[in-house]
Amino acid sequence: MEKFMFNSKLLLNFKLISNYKMTLRTNMLFLCCLAFMIALGSCKKSSTTNASENTTMKTYDPHSYALPSEAVMTHLNWTADIDFEKKIIQGVARISIHASEDAKKIMLDTKGLEIDKVTVGLDESPTEFSLAPAQEPLGSALEVEIQPGTKIINIYYKTSPGAEALQWLSPVQTAGGKHPFLFTQSQAILARSWIPLQDSPGIRFTYEATVTVPASLLALMSAENPQKKNSDGVYNFTMKQPIPAYLMALAVGDLEFEPIGPRTGVYAEPEVIEKAAYEFAEVDKMLEAAEALYGAYQWERYDLLVLPPSFPFGGMENPRLTFATPTILAGDRSLTSLVAHELAHSWSGNLVTNATWNDFWLNEGFTVYFENRIMEEVFGPSYSEMLASLAMQDLKSEVEEMKKGGNAADTRLKLDLKGRNPDDGVTSIAYDKGYFFLRTLEEKVGRERFDRFLAGYFKANAFKTMTTEDFIDYTNDSLFTKNNIPIDSTLYEQWIYGEGLPAQLPMVSSARFEQVDSVMGLWQAGKPAKSLNTTNWSTHEWLHFIRQLPDQMNVQKMRELDEAFGFTLSGNTEILTAWFTKAIRNKYTPTYKALEDFLVEVGRRKFLVPLYGEMIKTDAGRKMALTIYKKARPNYHFVAVNTLDDMLSYNP
Ligand code: BES
Ligand code: ZN
């Protein structure tokens, strides 16, 4: 997952001692609140009503201007023209709404959109609307006047060339080099920069779309998709299951389809398609394993789309069509736990959705747990325990860094992101602390009970929204009370509302990593690298090996390893990133050219942050970072640029 520790600025003034006192006070407060919440019980659930029947929005979302108790959207009919010359989308969003009887307006989210006209009804009667001044990071509220009985509003609009969700690539930024490319990244709150809508994870809607693109290109969405190009460049889409706005997605490019199994396949540029189909061949096994664990797949098809290397994430779980970075095409299927992860989101996230970004761990922690179970099923426990062990290392080091950066409050699973960018919550906490919390629950009740509980959780809450407090209620009822196990609220206190890590963590032990540790011991005792026994090591063993290398190494030691194992020339982006990090730290200049090439080509934030982060630790490194960044920045998506500008104090 993505990691970046630069939001500590705000908190730097807090002294450790006051943090400690605050923690004590917060804990006391928490205990009182918890007692109160338990006393209130289900009364909390029924106390708010909603304008919509098909959403379960009952929570205030600090990252949306929508007022769902007045009016919510239930369906989107989107018509759009994709203009590669002007780098804009010109569109009409026809939004079906459900409003309370006395509602006089509906509030939508927009960011950087130019609104040309708004009408209501099928007959397109004129109506009043106003666009509020923009605020960071939310954008501008769009208020549209409605009458009793208004069922539909029609918004005619254009995106801005800088629309934050969109990345417009020129042909040189693609594998083929001949055609332009466009893709979107809507999570967390960027859907509003390309469609006016209610951009809150608690509001779900179905959609249909008609998208016009240049005739040489194929368009794909998070919907039912075409499998080949047509001659007029007009594509129709339907998504009949209700989804939240952050799962809206579009990609346009010179794309081909290759089937993998009966329900699965991959889209990619022609230059990449064979490699991609080889890499993802195990996806059907993963899908079957997932269904056997937690219930039938609800989205009919599961396809993957391989994007150009500037895609800012490893993967994005757009329903029916996972978007994936080409940096996982290692050639040996060794990085496909990412596919298991995005596939798992078809249950955790897309079916049962975090109500707000403060509950982000419900999406990601569940997904890491589920991903690990899929990997265990398909590749065995010795494989999945390597993943768990790497996750534990990540988690421990991130918690330490966050504490050091004065950012301890964000080490809680339940976040408080009001007034901040939800991106601040994308840390190892939601992913790995979330994962180890669920693993703790599993260990407490036993795997059989826990699996039954999870299958029930996905079934009972399908197409609904979940807050952390809903989760606690559900767990108390369906995991503990149902199984006659006493409720242990200290678990919630420590894991969900407490800072840092509980004293008692799940035991993770990887025999394969222990073997790596002993090889490392031999090398450190003087055995030459070339004569070490590394046969059958997978990417994960190599990653563990590189991570365990001593912090300080001289150039001879680095060269010895590089000559023995060819790290600098590795085609594996995870290994490269781990190695480059050590190379920067130890000023091992023979890798610098490869490092620069990598940073100019790849825009995946998970790699960029540790590499630039390592460089800026010294003055000379900072200079190098800025030189490379100036060159590479035009190839990065907004979400990476937004992170790195801040990290490097870069003023464009
Ligand atoms: N949904 C996330 C990506 C995301 C999170 C985008 C928050 C925007 C805001 C996706 O499922 C994810 O977690 N991707 C990881 C891969 C994974 C294997 C941990 C990534 O991109 O590194
Ligand atoms: Zn995820």
C-alpha cells in the first residue's frame, strides 16, 4: 500500500508529554463513550431517516457536500465526449434523485467543473443552480433547486484540463507510442472532478453511460464492457449494481482484450497483452478460492486492465474491471497477490463499503485479510506467511515513523480526517493494523467461527455502508454473543481507538524467511555472496533479504551483492525499489542511472515515496531528487504529484 509520512507538519508542535496526557484523557473519554454507545444500542441506527430507500447513509461524511437526508442520487445516465486535443470531457449527467417531501434543493459535489446549464425533468425545464466557491480539498458545492416531485436533474458541463482524477497521456507515455491514453482515478474524492455527483462512499447509485472517443481507441468503464473496438467510437455501458462514486472509472486507449477463464480476462495495449495474460493466468483459481471462502461473486465478470506505468497505484478495485499497474508484470507471476487484493475488494469495499473515509480500515484491513486467505488457499501457508511477515515489518516501521513525526493520532484504525485530505489516511495502519486486528479476532474465536462470521457479514451487509461502530455492533452480536463468547471491549479500545500497536500481536512466523535470515548470517560472517545458497528464492525472499541488509554498507559490499545477484538490472520493480533504497542510503552510484530511468518511467506512488524520501535525507540527495523530479513530474498523475510536491517542498 501507499505510504507517506509528511502530514506531520500540522502536529509538530505537540510535545510528547502532552501527547501522553492526551492519550490518557482520550482513553477515559473513550471508555465513557463506549459505555454510552453500548447503552444506546440499536436506537442509534433508527434515529436518522433518509431520503433514499436504496442507500443506508446514516452518517455525516465530512468529505462531501451532499445532504442525503434531503435528497440523494439513485441513478446516473452519463453522456460524454472525450476530447484528447483539448484534454477535456464534455458531458451531460442526468441524475435520478430521491428527495424528501419538503426538499427544495439537492447538493452535489464538483471540483473544477464548468457548469453550462442545469435543467430538471425529462422535459428539461429550466431551474436555478449555484456553484459555491471552491474549498480545498472538497471543491465546490453545486446546489440545484428542485420542486416536489422532481425525479431527474440534467447537468451540462465540461471538465477542466487539470481535472484531478484524469491523466491524459501522450503517445510517448504508452507502450505502443502511437496513440494517446486517458484514465481516471476517483478514489477517494476525485470522481467529482470529472462528473458532478454525490461523491460520498455512503451514497450508492446504478449507472449507464454513452461515451464517444476517437475511432482508433477503445473505451472501458467500471461496468459491463465491450471486448473489441467498433468503427464509430461510441460505447455504451451499464452498471446495474449500485456503487458509490469513488468506484466510477473510465479508461480510453489502444486496448485489446484477451480471455483468461469463463468469467475473467485482461485488457492491455497490444504490446503488453501477452505478458499480462501470462501473469494473470491464476486469477480464476483466486476467484474460486474467494467464493468458497466468503460467498458468490456478485459482479458477474472480473476483468483486469493493465495501464501505462504512470498509473499512481498498484491496483484499483473498480467493479468488474480492476485497474492495475504494469509494474506487477514481473514475468514470473510473483507479484499477483495484488490481483488477490483487488479481487477481494469485490466483497470488502465494493459490496460492504466504508461509510466515510474515517472508516477506511473497513475497506482495506478486511481486504488485506481476505487477500491473505486467498493466497493461502491458492499457494499455501508458507507463501501467505511471507506476505504477513512483510506486512508486520511495514506496520511496525510505519507506526514508529508516525509517532516520531508527531502523527500518533493517525495510528488509530478509526480516523478523524475532517478538514483534511482523505489521502492522509492511506497508511499501513488501515491496511496492516486492520489486517492484524482481524487476525487477532480470528485467533480468539477460531478460524471456523470467524469464516462463518465473515461470510455472514458480507451477505447481511451486501450493497450497504458500514461505519466502524456498526462493525462493532455487528461483531458483538454475530461473532461473540452468537457463539457465547464474552465481549472483550479492550480489543476495540486497543486496536480501533488506541494509538500505536497493542502489546499482544499475532505471532507471524515464516520458515522461509528464517532460512533467508540464516543465509544473511553467513554473508555477514564473511561468506562470499556468490557462494550463498539462494536457490528457489521467490521475490518475497529476495525482498526480505534486501530489507534485512545492514543500514550502513560500503560500496564494496554493495558491489559484491550486485555482482552476485544482479539487483540493479532486476526486472522486478519491488526488488528494484528495495535495492535502490539501500543504494541511495549507501551512495552506491553505479545504480543511479537505473534509479533515474525508473523514476522517470514509473509513477506508482508506493515506489516514488520511499525513493524520493530516502534521497532527501541528505543535502546532495535532495539536489539529485529535485533534478530527477523536475524531469519526471510531467509523467506523474495528480495524486502522486500532490504527495511529492509537498514532500519535496516543490513549488511548480
Ligand atoms: N483502493 C486501493 C487504492 C487506493 C486507496 C486509492 C486509497 C486511493 C485511495 C487499492 O485497493 C489498493 O489498496 N492498492 C494497493 C495494492 C495493494 C496490494 C495493497 C496499491 O495500490 O499499492
Ligand atoms: Zn485495497
